[in-house]
Amino acid sequence: MSHVPQIKIPATYIRGGTSKGVFFRLQDLPERCQVPGAARDQLFMRVIGSPDPYAAHIDGMGCATSSTSKCVILAKSAVPEHDVDYLYGQVSIDSAFVDWSGNCGNLSTAAGAFAIHAGLVDPARIPANGTCVVRIWQANIQKTIIAHVPVTAGQVQETGDFELDGVTFPAAEIVLEFLDPSDDGEEGGSMFPTGNLVDDLEVPGIGTLKATMISAGIPTVFVNAEDIGYTGSELREAINTDPQALAKFEQIRIAGALRMGLIKTPEEAAKRQHTPKIAFVAKPKDYLASSGKAIVAGEIDLLVRALSMGKLHHAMMGTCAVAIGTAAAVPGTLVNLAAGGGARTAVRFGHPSGTLRVGAEAVQVNGDWTVTKAIMSRSARVLMEGWVRVPGDAF
């Protein structure tokens, strides 16, 4: 019986923040996959192991979670004053599509490190020892990210004592700056697409909820935990094992997407799972993180839980952290009010795996709010490098 042999493609498997994904240099992809289109999507789905009705990704590199079903392409930047172009694909687990509508903030960390690993940064810009400033053009959302990557003996330093809740082992700290992270808007609008800091969001079958809808880092819909029957201290199992809860969150997400102008009909949401995110906030309280670590109310400003690709995230998406920091910096948003209100330039929030601090600089110009920069620390580590293999007829 005839068969098509497997092909191998140079690839690197990297953890970035609390996510991990398969990284490719654009030049290493098969020629027909070097441009956007069906072939590229089919390749990435086969690499990850999607769509998988068993929700296990046994036959691919994914781990059947939104944090691990990811592929990244890097290339030398065509944008002036940038080192690399970074393109991110969120691979659906159970459906045959790749969502290119947003960024992954966690893998932005790995993009900075991989750019150096892969020889995409001018060697003259890499110090023998110190910090390499990698200027990243995030091609999905057309924004600049600056990664401050530690370097020792001319190579990326990956080991260190920086601890990140949601990641088991310490590593070297990488500081990320998201410049002008507010979305220019698919409707040409502002950071708050509805024009309001808080809206009355009508959700069919649920009712009217107070909501802050923001496009910064990634489009996000924030609601109050108590308004939907939660405390804000929930862990993954409390949400992800409850089909009715997941369906409720999806209804809220769809209503928010429609109100923000991201989709025109509810049916379009099925092909736009990556954005917007849905998150719920609450005032600080003591709780136990998923690791068993005690989180003390006095050590945090607020509680946030966020869903990604239809499931509660085990920690916090990096782009959603940008949205949290930005919304917290604007007096009157639900996030700001949960944090105690008033002006602030940084917050530490509690998530299922622990805590995270994010800073943001927001200003009001001619009545419109904008954010100039958001900053947070993550880490990244190469887990495996070499080739990924896929059947030759898979794309």
C-alpha cells in the first residue's frame, strides 16, 4: 500500500511565561506555508495535533489546553527600528481552525529569547554580558513589544532565581514592555470601544451585567464576580468541570464581542475563540492557590479570573494582564474599583496559580483614555530543539 512519508521541519519548543508553544523561523517553513493561508493553518494544526475529539493532543505537540496549543513564526523584521516580526497562531483544540486575531503575551517573552537563539538579532546588538534589548514587531496586532533579555557569555541566560507563579521552577527574569498596547480598534475606535468605562451589557438568557470592555493588550470583557455568582477566588476545577458555567461565560463573551464591534453576528464567535477574553474581578480575599500556596488578601490589590479558549486559565494570560493593568490605571473601571479605586500605576492581582504584578501608564487626552506602556516580568526556557515531523500530505 502506498504511503506519504513524514517530513521534518526545524522547530524549537519553548516555554514562555505560563504558556508554551512550537516556534519556527519563517525561512524554515515549507514554501507554501511561508505565506498566510490554508496550508499554513493545516500544518500548524497537524503539529499541535488538532482537531482532536479526544481533547488530549496525543498525536501532536500540544497538551490540549489553551496555554499549550500555540505556534509562533519569527522572521527578521521588515519594520524599521525593530529586530524581529513575531506572528502568533492560537490553534483550536477541537475545531479545525487557527485563530490569528490576537497576541500571546506569555509567548512574547519567548519571542524575545528565541530571536536571539535563532540568529535573528544583529550580533552587534547582543552584549557579551548584560541585557539585550530585543525590539519585537507583533504582527497580529501591529504593536511594538520590547523584551529585555539577560545574556551571559553572548548567549541567552535561561536559568536564574526569578519565580513566576504558575511555573514550577525558577528561571532568569525577562522584562517586557508593551508600547501603546491599546487597540486602535477594528472600528477605528478608542481603548474603550463603547466609549464608556462601564456599560450595562445585556446577555441573552442571563440578564444585564455591569461590564468594562477594553482593548489593551487584548480585547477583554470584565464583569464583577459577585454579579455572576462567584467570589473571584475560584480555581480551574470550579469552572471547567461545570458545562453550564462555561456556556454562561461564552454567552457573556459573545455579547461583549458584539458590543465591542469585534463580530457582527453571534455565529462569528465560533471562529474567533481567542478574542475577546472574558474575566471576572473581585476585591481581595484570602485563598489557596492551585499549588496549595496561601495567598493573603493584604498582599494583593484585587482578584481576577480569566477564561481563554472557553476554559478558565490556570494562571493569567500575559495580554490579559496588560488589560488588567491598564483598566486598573483608569479610575472608574470595574477593575479599578475592585482594586480600591483612585489613581494607580501598578497592581498586584491574585489568579488561580498565585499573584502577578503589572504596571501601566494611562493618560487622558481630549477626553479619551490611552495607555502609553504596560510592563511586567516573565521568564522563558527552551524545552527542546531540532525538528518537528508531520506527514507529508498533512498540509
